[in-house]
Amino acid sequence: MQYQNKDAQQVSNDNLLAFANQMFKSELAKVVGEENVEQAYALLFGGLMMRLLDGNQTEIASIVKWILAISNAK
């Protein structure tokens, strides 16, 4: 699969990507709860983007702590 020359709408219409995204959120919800899945999802991808931009100085363990803190705040 190549997404290099597709616009955002074309990518969002891809059934395999939509399914993968749904399954990922479903698994994440098992950790943080359904009510917190969107926030945890944003933290995860935000943390991964931080790692990309800071040369991996943001620790994976830190990202995990941020996400688990959401599940513990219930």
C-alpha cells in the first residue's frame, strides 16, 4: 500500500486503515477505559511525535506513564 500521493480524504476512506485504527483504539480502551481512549490516543501519538522531533530524548517509559495516569485517574 502506498499513501504517498493520496490526500487526507483518500487515506481516511481506506477501509484497512480504518479497521486498523478501530482495532488499535479498542485495545487501548482495554488499558485506559472507553471514556479515556481519545485522550490516551492523542497522548500516545503526541509522545511519539515528540520522540521524532527531539531525537528520541522523550522516553517511551514517560509516554507509558502519561497514558497510565489517565487510566488511574478514573
